Amino acid sequence: MPGVTKEQIAKAKQMDLLTYLKAFEAGELVQVNRDTYSTRTHDSLKISNGKWYWFSRGIGGTTALNYLIEVQGYSFVEVVKRLCGGETKVAIQPKTIDEPEEFCLPRANENCERIIQYLKRRRISNEILKHCIQNKLIYESCDYHNAVFAGYDAKEIPRYAALRGTWAGAKRPFKGEVKGSDKRYSFSITPKESRDKLFVTESAIDALSVATLRKDRWKDSHYLSIGGVYAPKRKETTAKLPAALVEYLKDHQEIKKIVLCLDNDDAGRGASRFIEEELKEKGYSVWDKPPKRGKDYNEYLLI
């Protein structure tokens, strides 16, 4: 097949989904019981006994290759290259879920033309986009031309990066995180002057969308993507606030007001209720403001 070798295809087909997620997207895994996992993004997608099945869509398979094509929207050639480490034949070396990963931002492309066009299609404000590129919050990767949404710690050291595919023809654009990303330092936009209001979203693009919808007022607040949510069960006593939110509030103690802009689905609504209750107990003023229409704030922006 053009672009990949038979050896690469054979190698890519060897990796099951659980091994892939443990090695490269550990933050996506949610253990349902001893032998079953789901993902944070799709709670109806179950992984067990070497197989996976997405109950809400009625599709399933056995390999990571199937998952990346059917769920994440990759092309076959792109999946094979990703699982085999790019253009060359690199053996897959799965790592355990507990083994620490070394974090390194993807190499930047010489320009950001593709991500600029992608985010313009998502109707993100030119002013906000320019601000994020100038401050190295967003850039285009050199390898797959993904949009890279970087997160930094209090010392401005990069600790996290979310990835989003920019190919306009993808049915389901690629979404992922750079290996070794520390979820405590998710993508955020921090105002230059001290401000007391924070807008919280699930994804980086939703954070950009909320800022865009606020028009000329966007500079007066903080914006934080918490990288997805899950809705704790009512009797769950071990549930915790998202790590990114806890860290951001610790690093920005001037924040007193928090607006929750999570998704209009079961996970988003359940997470909002839990987060609102927890934050109010800590003395914050909290507003739950899901989008008036659409699943998330970027859908709302596009309406």
C-alpha cells in the first residue's frame, strides 16, 4: 500500500487497544471493574478480554488500529504510521500504565498556516488566535501538522500538550495528548493583569470558543481546559476535582469567581454538578453555564 510497508501494517495490527491506551493515552482510561475499562471521552465504549465495543455507536474491534480509524477518524495509512513511529520501521514498545513517560513537546513546523485555517474554520477570533500563537500556547507540529495546545507550570515550563488533527476531510478529527503530559498543567489562557474570574471548559477549542464569544471582554478573565471530565456517581466518595483545576486555582489564588462551561451531555452535566458543589464548599462563587445550544461551546459558536 502506498505510504506504508507490509511489515508496518503487520506490526500495527499487533497492538490491542488496552495496550495502546496504557502506553500513549493513559489519561483516557477509566477502570470500570477488575477486567473492564472505558474511556473518559466515550463512557459507553468498553474494553474487555482483548476486545472493545462502542455501545452507543454499535461498532467494535480488537486492535488499536480499528479504534483509531473507527473512533478517532484517522485514515488507514496515518494510523499505521502513528503506531509504527512515523515513516520508518520502528518497533512498538508498549509501556505499563504506571511507568513514567518523558514529556517533550512535538517539534514545531516552520509556520502555522494549517492550524490557522483549521481554527478559522472553527470560527476562533483572529485576535485570540494571534495572542495564543505569539505566546506559544498554540502551534503547528512538524510531523503530522496537528494543532498543539501547550500547557505550562507556574515557572512557564511546558508540562502538557493536547493534540488535534487539522485535516478538513476527517470524519472524526484526531484527538490526543503528547506522551508524558501532566494533566495538572492543561491548556490555559492567563490574563496579563490580575483578574478574579475563571472560565472552565473541557477542551482547548472550547476555551478558545468561550473567549471568542465574549468578544472585546475576553482579556478580563482566565480560561482553562481541564482535558475532559467524568461524572461521579452520587454515592462515590473518592471523586476528586479535576487535577488541572486544582493546580490552576493553587497557582492563581486571585481567582474568586468560576464559570463552568462544560458540555451538554451526561458526563458534562454530572461533572458540573459535582464541581460546583465542591467549589462552593471551598468558598468560590460558581456559575454553571453550559452552551445554550449544541453539545459544546464550539458547536454553539458555529451555529
